[in-house]
Amino acid sequence: MRDLRIIFMGTPDFAVAILKHLIVNKYQVVGVITAPDKAAGRGRKINESAVKKYARSQDLHTLQPSNLKDQDFLATLKTLNANLQIVVAFRMLPKVVWQMPEFGTFNLHASLLPAYRGAAPIHWALINGETTTGVTTFFIDDKIDTGEIILQEEIPILANETVGTLHDNLMQLGATLVSKTIDYIGTGGIKTVKQPDLEEKSAPKLNVENTAINWNAPLAVVYNKIRGLNPFPAAWTTIQNNEERITAKIYAVKKESEVHAFANGKIIATKKELKIAVPQGYIIIEEIKLSGKKKMDAKSLLNGYSFSSDAKMS
């Protein structure tokens, strides 16, 4: 077996679970690279990445370069004498970095590549109504998520799954796959599979436009959109209630198939239930957040907020 000295690169909680798995299982992590600290919130409090917080708790050597091509950073990276680099939810690396270690740099991606290359693979698998997804390890090359595949693991997507639950399931699956990949590379007899050039389905970065709810879409499409964005960043809509026009984020929902004659987006509110008419049925809202308010369950909203007979979402 090869003696592997590992540099780990990552930023959010998803990456922390993988790094923690490596430390608990006593892999030789000689350094961690994560995002620089950022000022956040009204008080501009300095915010450290989740990976940095964990790395510091384990006394791991941590680097936070703002420029991955900076000569001082590259010189420091070389002194760590790593022969394998692992990337999990980080940023695109320059060639000078990913080519540095003897045994390469591999990435963990939360999809079954080549499907869902891009920034938000977990969200888009749910939004598009997939019934299976998974995790992939691959060697990084000069494009995004296109390198040769090392290993993959598949997982079913449950009918009521949200991006929150799927994220956590893939995080645990990913931790196991990363350790399997390290062990595989350690044998020295690794074989990879070249990805096809064709991009089947993409996973672009989420923004205001692609997280808005289209109430004219079929029931299943609306339902998948909302659960694929729950709890983060959350699908949003505009509520027209008399003269008031406010934005709202929609979280937990159920779907109800039923033929009806209501206009799409029509709000049907009772003392106990809030549902929205869509083609082929209704979306029943269980959790909602009005602009400027806290997230609450639908019953709490209905106790203190009245909808007019012609109220609608658009």
C-alpha cells in the first residue's frame, strides 16, 4: 500500500462530514484548504467556514488563500509534501494546484456523473423528479466535473424527500465513498472510466429566477420544485392579497391530486388549511415565511393573517 499524505479542500458542512470521517478513521491529513473568513450580517461579524472551525478543533494545518495562484500559497502547499488532494464543495482549482500531488487530485460530487455537473446537483435531481441519484469520485481536470470517474455509489430518492434530507444522506454516503477511493488509490492498481463529452443534465447555480415557483406548471412539477429547494434556499412566490403584494418562501408542502375549476395560483384558505390551486390538483402548504416575518406553520399564519376571496400567488 502507498503511504498517502492528504491535503483536504472544502468549505461547507457537507465537506466537514467527509473531513471528520477521514480524521476519525486516521487517514494522514497533512493540511486543509478552505475559504477565507468573511464579514457577514448587520454587525459585519467575521464568519469562519464550517471546515475551518472543524480543522482548528483538530489542530490541522489550515490555509485560506484568496488567490489559489499566489506564489506564497503555492510554496507553502509544496512544503506540506502531500501526494494526494481531495476536494469536496470547494472552488475550481488552477492546473498548478490540481497537478501538484504525485497521485492526483480527486473530487467528490453529489450526483452520478456525467449527470448534474455543476453547483447544485442535489437540488436539481429533486427538482427534476429523479428517483435515484448518488455520489461520484473523479480525478480533476481543466473543466468542471468532467474528469475520469474513479468510483460511484447510487441511492434512491424517496417520494417525500427534501433537499435537506437528501443532502444529509449523500453526505454520509460520500464520506464512505471518499475513504473507499483513498484505499483504492493506495493499492496502486486504480482504473478509471472516461466521462462522455455529452452533458446529460446540468445543475446550474441557484438564483432568484430559477427558484421562483411557476403555479401554471403541473402538480408534480410544482411539488418537486418546492421540495427540491426545502429548506435551502427555499422556493419563493409573490402573494397578491387585496392591495397588498408581498413575497413569501414556501417550505414543507404536500400535494393533492384533484380535478378543479380554480385559476392557477388561487389561494384556498380555511382556519386549518392553506392550499394553492395548480393544474391537476393542489399544493398544501405546511410551512411558509412571509417577507419580514419568521418561518411558521400554515395554521399559525392563518390564525393571524386573513386572505381575501380573490387572493392568489404568482
